Amino acid sequence: MKGRKYLKKAVDVALGAGTVLIGAFYISKIREKGQISERLERMENILEKLMEERHATKGVGEEEGTKRKKGG
């Protein structure tokens, strides 16, 4: 009987510790995802500014890569 009590307590402690570890893992992943989305948003803003500057310095139809070379 004592063995079962000790085993039950050990299992309860192990389950509690596992729950805490899994919770901490998910919280860290949520934070990481938020940081990644913030970084992506900053990169998008930088790219938008660069594209606006590029359009301001060049005509809209004069962008590089839009003209194709003829011939072969």
C-alpha cells in the first residue's frame, strides 16, 4: 500500500513538472512567433520605402528588369 502512495505521488509530481515544461515551451514559441512577425513587418516596411524611393527616382515604366532584350 505504501508503494502505491509513493508511486502515485511520484507520477503526480512528474505530470506537474511535465505540464510546467510544456507550458513554458509553448509560451516561448508564442513569444518567438511574435518576434518573427515583428521582424517581418519591419522588413516589409523597409522594402516598401525602398520601392517608393526607387519609383520616385525613376519613372514607373523605367524600372530595371521590365524591358526585355530582343534577339538571340
